[in-house]
Amino acid sequence: PPEVLELYKDERLDVRGFEGEHGLSFNKVAEIVKANADYLQENLSDWEYVGDIVNELQAIEDADESSDSLFLETFASVEQATQCVYGVVKDIVNKRVTVVFRGSTDLSTRDWQTNLSAQLVGLRTPKLLEDSLEGRLKDRLLVHRGFYNYIFSNSRADGDQRYDMILDDIKPLVEQEGYKLYVTGHSLGAALSSVLAFKLAGSDKPWIPKPVTCISYASPLVGTKGFRTAFTLLEKMGLIRYLRITNFNDLVPTIPPFSLGCTRRTFKHVGINLRIYDKKFILSHPNSNGWGIVNALRNSIFKPLCCALKEHGLQLHEKRMDAHKDALENMTLEDLYADEKLV
């Protein structure tokens, strides 16, 4: 009912103990969404796309009637007017726990203020990197203030920061034998997933499984050269694996090109970039030999504005990924990281 949906704007949903301790199955989620279809259709501008996703998930579940495999564990939209929104999903077949961040919504939230808060802030250098970096990098790394604050230091949070909530959510799930940890998101959610995955990968908490894998879509830039140096070191140590997926003419992954405020630094991308076109895709990494200038041009802010909205949408990412499905299914992130010509 609508009044129940309204409830979760202010209360955190925790269904980790539901349905045999696995959580709320995606079949059940699909049933709930369809039962509230009229209400959602009136209140969601992208209802048609959301409905298609729900149908796809249900089709995946229905293909194996013996057992549900995907489960919702937690969903945090508490204080969503001032804090980021995320959910945690468990895949009991592939043994994955995935933290999913929501992208930017309308102006009723602080999402856009967060995007535009491109001043620099110091992210404390993760414990596992302190002895491997030099100078100021041993203590702090400069990142986008808005993205950092949304997870770690939100002055508007009434209670725990999102980072602490996420740790509490995932700890009992990843402590189950053999489970791996993934983080993902689109746009703003992609930026948040990048920072969170980095922090988790560099943590000395023994219960966090490594490598932490991040798969992001249309991520803005999140850190400076020092952040990239530290991120690359985590990659070399085998503690993080990152696939950053972008549409070739999307403007958002090119911004912000530099920080605002008194301290001006250029922002740098990290991880393996899968740049997708209609009929091809290109893989690159900041360390790729001979790709430095080419990558700089590709990441240039000069993109056709007429394509900006279309190229940024998750729908087009999905369409192009499906077009290259046969080729991409034969690749693994570990294979890509083992390719000396790429990384």
C-alpha cells in the first residue's frame, strides 16, 4: 500500500532474516512492485524502464524453479532528502554480496548539491597502503568533497554515517564461507561505489574479502593524481578490481575536470575503462602504454551536447552491453588485469 511505501522514506528496510534467513527474494520483490504498479506508475518518471527490469529479474528467477538465487538484504533510504540511498543484494549461486548505490534523482534531495561540491577533501589513506606511499599520501588522499561527505562525513546525518551502516549490513553476509564483495552504481552512484570500493579494499578489517570488485556505469571523476596512485597500488596488490563502463559520447564521465575552491587540482580516472559504442568497444587503463594522450582526449569535456542525456542513461549502457554480450561473456576481470598490455 502507498502508506507502506512512504514508511521507507524514513525507516531502513532490513529483511536479512526473511525467507529462510536468505532475505527477500527478487520474485517476491517483483510481486510487491506489480501489486503497487498503479501507485508507482504515477510517481516514477521512468516506470516503464523499471517495470522492464523487474520483468527481466523475474524471468531469470523463473528459469530455475528449484530455488530463488537473488535476494534483497537491506535498503536504506532513511533521510533520503539529505543522504545517499543504497541497497545490499545477495546472490546465493555465485556467492556475491553487492552494495548498490542509487544515482541522482530530483532536486528534493541533496544529490545535485553533492555532485556540484567539487572542492577537495582529504580521505584518510587506507591502513594497507600507509607503508607503501610517500609524503603526504601516507596520511591522506585528495578526493571530491561531495562524494566523500555523502558516505563518510555527512553533517546532516541524524545517527550513523552511511559507511558505518554499510559495514553493519555486509559483515554478517560476507562472513559466510566463500562470499565475494561487489560494489556498483550509476552516475552519482558510480562515484560513490568507486570511493567505497577503494576504502574497503584498503581496509585492514580481516572479515572483508579481497579483492573488492567495483563495476560502475557512467562515473564522474572522483579523485586527484594521488588518489589514482594509491588506487593503482591496490590493483597491483590484488586487493581491488574495477571495471568502469562508459558510453563513448557521455559527458558525465568527463566532469568535473578539476576541483573548485582555493586548491585547484585536476581529477583523474581509475580502473579499467570499458568504453562502449554501437558496433565496438575499447578497453583501456591509465597505465596502458601509449594510451595516455588518447585517454585524455576521450575524457575531454568537449562532447556533443545533443547526445548528453541519451548517452548518459543506463538504458543505453544496457542496450550496448547486450549487443556485445558474446564477446564480453568470454572475458573476466582477472584476465583483463593479467593482460600486461592493458594494465
